[in-house]
Amino acid sequence: MRVLLVTDWCASPGGTENSTLWLRDALRYQGHDVRLLTSSAGSGGDEEADYLAYGTDHVAEQIALQLYNPFAARVVRQAERDFRPDVAAVLMFEFHLSPAVILALRSTPTVAIVVNHKPICPSGLKRLPNGSLCDQPHGVVCWRSGCESLPAWVRDRPRYALIRAALARCRLLIACSRLMREELALNGFESEVVPLPVPPPSPAHHRNPAPEPLLLFVGRLNPEKGVEVLLGAFSSLLRRFPDARLRIAGDGPLRGSLERLAVKLGVTGAVTFLGRLSSERVESELDRAWALVAPSLWPEPFGLVTGEAIVRGVPVVASAHGGFAETIEEGSSGLLFPNGDEAALTLRLLEILSGQTFPSRSVPASAVSRARSAFDIDRYTTVMAGILSRAAGIAPLSPPDMP
């Protein structure tokens, strides 16, 4: 089967970009001919993209290209002529490639894999300016709630009309979580759930919790990730556990302000900002952590980082509303708390540091085994290959065999 994988490639790549490469490589391993088409705004599929369409983070250009990127449409048509794919799988397109990439796939059956809120939420966060979570479909509420200015809302009318048209022409929509299926349904789209895979531990993996209390955060340092809440909770814990340490792996626009907040809270001696790490370094940090903390303020669409921790035996403390709740077994592989609730986060972390929960500092083997099975990349690839072949007309179209 010839598969064209299409996705944006952001300057600061994350879970979607990683998932795309995992799917590409796994499908190729199964014998499929897979080619990757990305935007040029980032590294272009780690410089491995077969087709590259112009994209930019220059604000003025991006505003226009997010509506309809003619360069992306042209490259997609070129890929259709040259490669003649049996099916296309489209992931992110809202930031650089635009709905043009789906609309240009005129002769290719297309499956959209929805991995973020952006197709149905202009901010991409499903979070209102007052900090509460949005439970409304996209529309005039985006302006009235203050999420968009009137000029931005007016600009987005044709853009979101094209996004709706693009999704409507797809043979099938795949949601990365039950949460995303519900969000798509709220906006009038039916979809099937196929949870994203999580890479298994490397051969070098060895669970070895540090002798002192050690907490770890991994992710972009963006406002929605809730690191300010984590620093506040950690400063409270230090009064009782003065030898506790917090390590923050990741980078982003908030790094400077977070470092200043650490100074203000008096925790600089116990908090280390590691910057963005390789996957090998992240695994090494996970192996020593007593818990991974994922305090996102927004409803994470899926939450790869929590799955990566659990399959390595690391307990997780995470915000409850969002995809994290679908990757965590409460009490067995982690603990949940209400999004943005610093006091509740402090109490959950206290359970970890005091040994009230996970006294061995590790997730029980049975829970690790269930997680590895649920997020197995080979299983995911087999399911996706079946979906793509059915969408291509090679087999009857039916719902995926996955929870």
C-alpha cells in the first residue's frame, strides 16, 4: 500500500511530529511504501521529508497561509502525480499547511488523524480567558467569550469554513482520545478513537529511583502547561521535605519568567531547568524520578508524556480533565487532580513524597504491563494499516478494533 503522510512540522516539534515518524517507520517495517510531506517551518521531518511545502512562523505571512496555503496545495498535487498514493493520512495542518492540503487531495482517499483542538478551536486550547474550560462548539462564542478579537474572529470565518469542508471530505476521522471524539462530535463530526502509541523503553532503561525525593516535568514551557502551578506546589512541599528536588525538562517562551518565579519563591537551589533533552536523556531522567508531574491547565488532547512515564514504571501526577485521565489508572499508575488547583496538586504530591501511595516509588508491574499493551506501537500500526487500507478501498470500511 502506498501511503502519503501529511503534517505540519513546527519549529519546536512535539508529540505529533514524533508520532508521525513512529507511524511512518512502523508502516515501512510492515512493507508499505510511505512518503512524508511536511511544512518547511521547522526541520521538515527532521530533514527526512520526501515533499516539503513552504511554511513560516512570520506572523503576517502565517495569517494569510493559514487560510489557504497555495504552496502546500501545489506540493500535494505534485505528490499525487509522482507517488500515486492509495491513501493519505493527514495529521496537523492548521498551523502551516492549511486545509488546502486536504482539499487538494482530489483523487486520493483521505483519513484525518485529529491530535489537537485546533480544527475546532481557534486558540487550540479549549480554555477561556478566565481560566475555565470551554464546553461550547466553535462559533460566535469564540468572540463573545473574549478568546478572539472581533478582527481575528472575522478573519477566521472563511478559514474555519475551509477546515470544515476539508474534514467533511475525509473518508474517516480518527480521534486520538475519547476526549477528542467528544469535542469533534460537539462540532458535528463523527470519528473513531485510536489512542496514540507510546515508544517502549530502550534496552538501556533501568528503573532506579533517586534516594532523595525527585519530581520531573517534561514538556514545552508554554502557559497552558501549568508549570507556575507546579512551582507553587513544590515550594509548599519544600517546607516539609527540604531535600526534595524538581527537574524541569523542556524549553519555551515562559522559561525566563519561570526561572524568575523560582527565585521569587526561594526554590532555585532545589529546581533545575534542564532545557530540551533528547529522548535518551528524558528516559534517563524518568528512570530516577519518583514521579512525573503533568499539571496542564488546558485539556490535553492525549498526553504522550504520561504514557511514556507509565510504561517505564514511573508514577504520574496529572491534571484530571483531558487526555491524561485516559492514560492513567487512578491509584494504579498515577494520581489525578483538578486542572489548575495548586492546593490539590500539593496534596497529591505529598502522597508521593510521604510514601502514602507508590511506596516503592514505582508503578506496579501489572499496571505497567497493561499500559505497554494499550499503547503498543505495533498494535497501533496494525490498526492504522487496516484503517488506511479500508479507506483506500482495499478492504471494507469498518470501525477500528481499538478502545
